[in-house]
Amino acid sequence: MKLYENSGRGRQFAPPLLPKEPHARSNISRGEETVTNEQLYLAVGIPMAFNAVLIVILMAYINAKVDGVRTELSARMDIGFAAVNQRFDDMRDLWRAELRRVEEIIDARLKHLEEKVK
């Protein structure tokens, strides 16, 4: 771009030269056809549709991965809780056995006391 002097404001760039005829920069003056609405819709719509399909595929892939992780985690938790349940069952059986033993001891002492009293 050319520089020109402006009174007192220093150097500035010259404004761009505009074409003298209104269609000098358009395709009409060169004899080329213009873009139709259908071509514009296709030029914009096909990439948008392609991106939408890719996003849907990506979402389905991520959803499948999340479901797999959820299934694996659920299986691990079931195994872990089964072990905890088994430990609780074992502890309940142990308490019952101990309680039965204490009950037998108390019965034996009570019989002994009853025999002494008679």
C-alpha cells in the first residue's frame, strides 16, 4: 500500500482503490456462473451432516465404553459384596455357636445349683 502525507497527522496508509464498475470483482463480469442456493446448501450441509454423523458415532462409542466399565465395576462389586455377605454369615454362625455354648454352660450351672438346693 502506498503511504501519503496527511496534514499534521503523520503518515497513513492510502485507502484501497475501489473498482470503478460495480461488477468488476464478481463472477458475472467474467462470464462465470454464480453459486445457486442448492449448491450452497450442499456445500454447507454435507460437511455439517458428516460432522453430525461422526458425533453420533463418537457418542455411541463412548456410551459403549461407559457401559462396559459400569458392567465390569458392577461385577467386581458383586464379588466383593458376596465376600462380605459370606463373612457376615460366618460371623452369625460363630455367634450362634458361642451363644449355644454359653447357654449350655448356664444350663449346667443352673442344674448344679438346683441339685444343691434339693
